[in-house]
Amino acid sequence: MSTDPIDTLRRWQDSGARWRVLWRRADAVTIGLFECTGGQQVDQFTSTDPALLRFLGERTSSEG
């Protein structure tokens, strides 16, 4: 996994897979990485990166 969480999400989404916010508070977020079908969770990571929090905004997944 890339050390840049935004890059990780973009590459994951560009490959057709999905991500979802599993947990969020004002200064941290945990993202789940899921198969292309949205079924099984493959990995997850937690980040306090302010750039990632801005990138996510109010989104809860790659699907919307």
C-alpha cells in the first residue's frame, strides 16, 4: 500500500475496487478496502492525514 492515503484510494478505485469509511471522527478516519463487487473487505487503514480528511469531505464511500 502507498504511504499516501489519497493515492491509495485513487488507485484502488481506478482498478474497479471499492472503499468505504468504516469509522470517522473530526481528526481521524478508518477506510475499508473492498473487492470490486463490494463484497469482502480485503484491507483497511486508519489515518489522521488532514489532506485525506479534506479529500473525503462528507463522502462515505467510493460509490457516491
